[in-house]
Amino acid sequence: MHIAWLGKKSPFCGNVTYTREVTNALLDRSYQVSFLHFAQEEEDRTWWGCQEVPLPCLYKSQMYTIPTLTASKVLKRSLQELKPDLVHASLTLSPLDFLLPEICTELNIPLVATFHPPFDGKRRNLQSGTQLLTYQVYAPFLAHYDRVIIFSQLQRDVLIRVGVPDHKLAVIPNGVDVQKYSPGYSQFTSELAYEFGGQRLFVYQGRIATEKNVEALLRAWKQCNLGESSKLVIAGDGPLLASLKPFYGEEHNIIWLGFVASEQ
């Protein structure tokens, strides 16, 4: 089976990791994968062993991408040439998300999406309201995808409420690669313990963002007051880093590592 994967290569975010891990798993299982992503001329064109197809864009960030006016034509022409058995889009990416169902219907190619945007089901503030708006905007278009992969029953309930048919949704919770992450000796842990002291290390690894509840973790850590023998290590970057780091520091036995590129 030949899968055309439309995803992100940069800037680094959870969507990039998701794309890398799943495409690698597909390649390991002997599937053919073509990787389509937005790129600017000066970018490095190396990837994970996939055939790579760059799509032109004007701007891209962790949240969204602005494609050029010719990007949809490049995408359609690329799919015509690649002739994949299936197209997968890791959303949200760009305004092309809304054109994909029409393009794939015209080319008679099944279209699957993984829908990543965070949401707060309790709608407690402006940000959670903005997140729900994203779901409301995307719902009419997701209804025309053949399948939409999501990560929880709560997310499924939200999408059904805003108009995505139940039979289009497939709940596949996030998991852990037990070959990479398993109990055992860790050089990383040993080096941290040597540098910062402490007999017990607690680690948060991920994006520093509202939907991850990092601030709640930090408040709970301070209240537990576990003493000098315990350290909380925060590995990751994100929009809340600058506002949280000044108030939760080494005096609270909290170590901020920032983004760690090495998986070793």
C-alpha cells in the first residue's frame, strides 16, 4: 500500500513527532510512504527515508501555515503523479485542509485525517472558547473526510456535537513506544542526579501549554514539599514557558531543561 502523508516537518511540535513516529512505523512494516509538507526554498530536504514532496508556503508556525496561491495546484499535481492508495493529513496544517476532501474526491483517493487541536471541554475561559471555535470551523469539512482519527471519547463527543457524523470518527488513544520508553538504567537520569543532586527524579516531558496542565503540576509540586532529595525535571518548550519559569525555579527543586533534541 502506498500512503501519501501530509504533515509537518518544522517548526518542531507534537504534530512533527506524531508524523515522524507513525511514518517510521509504516516504513518498518514495508508500506510505501510519500511525505508532503510545507517548505521554503532554503530548508533542509532530508527526512526519514520517505519520498519527500515540498509544498510552497509564505509563512509557517507551530500553530498554522499560510500556503502560496499555487500550493493547492502543486498538491493536486503531486497526488496525480504519486497515485497513492490513501492520503493521510495530520491536522491542523493550513487552509488546504478545507480543500483536501474536494481534491481527493476528484482523484478518487480515500482521505483520512488525524485531528490534533487541543480543547477544553469545560469552556472556562477565552482560550477554551477559541479552541472550540476551531472545532466548529473544521466540522463541516471533517464530515467529508472518509475517516477522522481522534484521541479520546471526550473529543469524539465534542466533534459529534458540532456536526461530524459518528461513523466518520475513529478513537485511537495515544500510546507509548515500549521499545523506547521502558524501565531500566538511564544515563540521562544519572547525569541529572549528579549535576543537580537528588535521590528521586520526577520528569514531565512535553509541550509547556495550557492544555497540558503544567501549571497545576507545578502548584501541586510546591504544595507537596518533598524536600531536597526530590527534583522535578521539566523537559520541553511551549507558550507558557516564559510565564511559568520565573515563579517555579531551583529554590523549589524544579529543573527546567527546555527542548531536548536528542532522543538518547
